[in-house]
Amino acid sequence: MRIGLLSDTHITAGRPVLPPKLIDGLRACDLILHAGDVCDVTGLAAVKAIGPEVAAVTGNMDRGALVDMLPEFHVAETPAGAVLVLHALPHIPGGARAAIDRLLGGHGRPLAVVHGHTHCPDVQTATLDDGREAYVINPGSAMRPRGYGRTFATMDLTDGQVRVAIETLD
């Protein structure tokens, strides 16, 4: 299974379209997870037009009908485990781990947490209470890189292996 990871595309009516290299990269995926700041229904439609199934969450810049359409967070069940998608990592008492535990509910420990907001592409691992590692992934921004370069990420789940890559568009 191949998952395309996006965040902070910031596409609205009249704004530039998705880069062809991004579209080609996401067409090769089985699922697209968007970690918020799509911005409006035009942007969501552009992502959905690529082809694979899309699950998206709301971000702080999302407006209009999009806010009512998208959840605050999403848990994608994959053969390798749960992938939690949210826009910004929470800052609450008990820290990010407590917030992630609350959001995951009965889905167990995550394979990965995908977030955006900072536009800074990053892949890290975090050790969970049970000693397993979970990926913490920010795919960056394919449209508004804020000095980091235009990026998205892919997560390949094959033969029990997980491979995460930041893909550059520039």
C-alpha cells in the first residue's frame, strides 16, 4: 500500500493549480491523506480529482463549507496500523502523547501521526509507552513552502516494512 501525504496546499479559486509532478506522484498512491489547510472546496476538489481515495482534515486557514465538511482529525486504518491525521500537533496538559492517545480512542497505538501547519517537511520517530516507534510526519507544503522547498511525502507499506520519504517538487 502506498499513501500520499499532503498538507498546507492553500488552493482557492483563481490560485495556481497543483504541480504536475505532485499529481503524478499522488496518482501512484492507493490513498491520499491531507493534513489541513486545503483552504476551500476548490482545493479539495483539485486533490480529489487526482484519483485515489482522499481523507482530509480541517486546518486553521480552511474557510466556508470546507470547515463543516472536514473533521478535526482522522484515523486511517492501514494493514500496518493506524495513521492519525491532524493539522497541528496539540499543545495541551499532558503533552502531545496524551492528546494523541485521546484522539486515537480505541484505535490503539499509531503507526504514524501526520500533521502540517508549519510548512516544514520533517520525518521523525517517537517512542511510545510500549516501546514501539511511531512516525511523526510533516509532509511540508506543495504550494507555499515558506523557504523549505515545495514538498509532499509518501509512506510505503510493503512486506511488513514502512518507508517514509519526503518528495521534492522543485
